[in-house]
Amino acid sequence: MKISSKEAFVDDLLEHYLARGFGSLSKTETDTLMMHLILKHSDLSTQPNHDLSLVFQLTETRLKNLRYQARLKYESNHNDFIKSEFFKLLEKAQLVADKNDNTIVFVVEDSFVKQGLKANLKSLGHFADHSFNAEVVKIKEGAFIDLLDAYFDADQKKTIERGAKAAMKSAKAQHFKDLMHEFLKGAANKAGGKAIDLVAIGLTGGLSEVSSWINGIKVIMGKDS
């Protein structure tokens, strides 16, 4: 385990540990705090639960619970955190082409993130399928586009719209959601009926990096394709 900044780690530890008085935290609260600090300040936050359970010598069930409690208690803005984690997940997600309805498939090991995404989908009138494996989440293309529409702000969507219209050879769509549909349909067609990694079509940027989405559209649909 590599701590990015030991000084920042110690400062955070002391701030939270002493907030209610020395020794006032219970063992469970202390364990939750330590999990939060390790996930925040180390290189372990993106590691699979199995690997983390070996590092901490905990059962995966105990690890998942501590991880969930740490997110719940110490993440100051839950919605922004869910959005940020969603875009990170897309770097390892796949678009599974289907003649009726394309599907986005990704693995979510962090139960707090998974519950947050499910809640966001539900608020948009959609549901995720994880019946085969609790950590493998599948959402239909329409649900995926609605999430993007909710997560990008108005200025970001306008920037993507302008880039998409300029890049596409003959874009029929005019608005963000319709342009995303054309883009994903084009990606699915290029996949030839097979699964394609989203990172392979340029979608490597996060919520604030709309340029990667425009580059992805250029690769799949644009003049450079």
C-alpha cells in the first residue's frame, strides 16, 4: 500500500479522531474512519474487493460493509461522488451490441456506488439488471443515455453537441440524447455484433473531460473514421 501524502493522512486522522474528544470513537467508528482514510489517501481505492480483503485480512463481507459505511459517513457530496465513480467505471465498461437494444455492462464492486447508481436510474424511470452476478450491472442504452443526460450539465452537453455535429458526416440528430443514440448505434455497428470496450472508442475522460467524448464520436462517426 502506498500513501499519497502521509502528512495529509495524519492531518485527516487527527481532525476526525479528535472531533468529539480523544478516545470517544468506538472500535467500529475507528475502523470506518481508517477505511475512509486509506481509500482516500492510498492507491488501494480502485483495487478489487478480493485483493483488499487479502491486504486487510478481512472477509469480503466485512470489507464491503466497512467500505459502504466509510462512503456513507465521510463522502461530503454523495451525488458528485457517484457521478465521478460512474465515469471511472466506464473506462472498464463494454457496449454489447444487440439488434433490438444495446446494453452497457460494467462491474461495480463498491456497494455504495452501486446503490447510488440504482437510485439514480430509478429516479429516471429505469432499472439495472444484476440478476446473474450482483457485481455485474447491465443497463439498456436508453437508460445509459438518460444517465449521461442527468450527469452532464447544460454547458457540457452543448459542447458535446457542437463537437458531435461537426464530427459526424451526416448527423440527423440535433440534441444531446439523440446524438448519443446515433453515436452508440454507430459504435455497435462497428463492433459487428460483438462487445466493444468503451475505452476503445475514446470514452476515457471523466465528467469534466468532454473532449474525450467528442474524440470518441470522431473515431466512430466522424470524418476521421
